[in-house]
Amino acid sequence: MIGISLFSGIGGLDAAAEAAGIEPVLFCEIEPYAVQILRKRWPHVPICNDIRTLSGAGFAGTVDVVYGGFPCQDLSCAGKQAGLEGERSGLWYEMLRVVREIRPRWVFAENVRGAVNLALDTVCAGLEDEGYVVWPFVVPAAAFGAPHRRERLFVVAAREDVADALTERLEGCEWTGALCEPGPSAHEPVAECGARLWPTPRANDSEKSGCIGNDRRNGLPSAVLWPTPHRNCSNGAGEHGDGGKNIQTAVNGTLNPDWVEILMGFPLGWTDIDCDEPQPWPGWPAMMGERLWMTPKSGPCGMTAKTSGRPIEMATHLSSQTFVAERDCVDQYPYEPPRTCGKIPNRAKRLKCLGNAVVPQQAAPIFRAIAEMEKVVMEVCE
């Protein structure tokens, strides 16, 4: 199958589509750093920088799927909620125009949970007016084992002739393919495991939010207080294996985009434009609250609430602290990179792109379903 990717970002939907056998032949993305990532990961796929200048006429009859996560700024609870009348989220109408010009067999649109109240009726009505049958879904990342909720609205649409052929085959009980068979059970949602979810990454998590605190409403920067020590830090040199150096070096650290990449389901190094070969995605990181060190208190060790400097005798001070947390949780997984870091190139840009990204694991089952249904339809046509 052939697809055109709109509002491509860093390629979250594209990675999911490729896993289902859908090949992207065109990206459309305006954010400069996200464009650099797309060029790095898909060097042979052309990129249009502005959907308002993209004409779909030349792709009519050659594209199976048009997909994309249209901007959420006017639909998110964190924004002014101007809806589709807003300047950014109103670009949905440009996506609808491209769909009208191409007339693909399938359409897949993505947005935040807030779009259900502010945009869903209009999105569905627009696609139906163009001759599509529409199915909306709300899927949380936690349903696939992610340690954060990140609910997303997915809208899937099939052209009426495609939907009719699919319905005819299914109603005739002629097909017993993968869609009719029970699939493998998903990981138990972490929200039901007694574990604490990490705050969902946001685009503005790359900005400084004042002093570090425990208020998770401030996003990931305020939640990531310390890197969780690895198991091998519990013995050896000093009380904490390395004499507390791994803790000390993080005192002035900030949110590490490498860690957020695995939190969001991407391979390590995916958003680093200097990384030629990202490491395969190693799995979700540990839940929030698992063996996190307490924030050093003011007093003899020299750190006060207004000080971001390194406290004196850090290891000694921390050895007298207790772990924050549910003690029945496991340690940080050994493959996790540190949750905080020092100065690294493009840190803020990487975090902004990750905050706007789609978790590929959320979208992958829907792309697989589209690919399976397309096989059914093609069998009917034959």
C-alpha cells in the first residue's frame, strides 16, 4: 500500500504505517527540526513544507491512504480551545481538501483527546460529505503498556465503495482472516497495576519551568527529580556504587530526550540528527516513583529551595534518605538512559518534537487493520 503523510512531525505515524506494510511516498511538515529528522530517517522521501501549497491532484488514483495528525494547539486542554476555528487546528480543512483531491481508499486522522468535544463531529461530517464511512476511536498509550496515559483520538475512514466491498465480504461470512481472530492480549494497562503513571510529554516540557518540585501538573521536568540508580549502583565503590557520582552529576541536569524517546516508543537516538543508526526501541521505561531518590533538604549539606547547585557531601546526605515510593515496584530497567542530563545539542528542539509526537505503538494496530481490510477488499475486486 502507498500512503501520503500530512503533519508528519518526527514520523510516529509513519513508523507505525511502515510496520504494517504501508510505504510513505510524501511527507508534509513545516517544523524545521522535525523536517531534519524526517530527512535523516527517510532520506529518499520528498517533503512538502506547507500543506497549504500541497496539491493532491497529481496523486489521484495512486495513493491508498492519506494519514496525519493535524495540529492540536486549538484543541488541547492546555490551549485556548478555539477548536477548528483556530489558526493551527483549522488546518484540518487543508487535510480534507487534500483528501478531496486525491480520493484515497483510506483516511486516518489523529489528534488529542480534547478533539472529541471540539472537532470530532465536524471531522466526521466533512469526511462523510466526501463519500467516506467513518469510525472514531479513543486509544490511550497505557493500553499498550506505556507508563503514561496519552489518550489520542483516531479517526479511520474508508471510501464508500471500499466500505461496501468490505461489508459484503464480511456479511457473507466468506472471510476468516486476522480481523476475525482473537489477537494477542495487550499488556495489562499500567493504570490498573497500582503503578504511578509519568506525566504525558508536552511540547513545552523543553522550557524552563522554575524550580524543580513535586507538582506533576508542571509536566515531565518537575517530575524527573533524579535519575533512578541502576542495580549496580547499590554496591561497590561507596554507598551507592560509584560514590554517588551518577546522582551528583544530575543535580544541575534537565530532562533527557533520550529517556523521553523510549517513553514515547521511539528508538534511542531517533530525534538526534547526528545519530545515523538509532538503537532499536528497548521497551517502556520503569513507572514513575520507582526507586526515585528524595530531593535533598536544606541544611548542613548546603542546598536550599532556591539553590540549584551541588550539595556538599551528596552521597553521605542521600545515604540517610529513604526511597520515594511503592516498595513493591521493581528497580529502573537496566537499559534506561538517565532521566536527566547536562547540556546536549538540540535538547530543547528534540523535546519539543517528542512532546508533539504520536506514540507509534498506539497507531500500529489500526494501520495493521487497514492493511488487512485492504487485502479483503482487493480479493472482492478480483
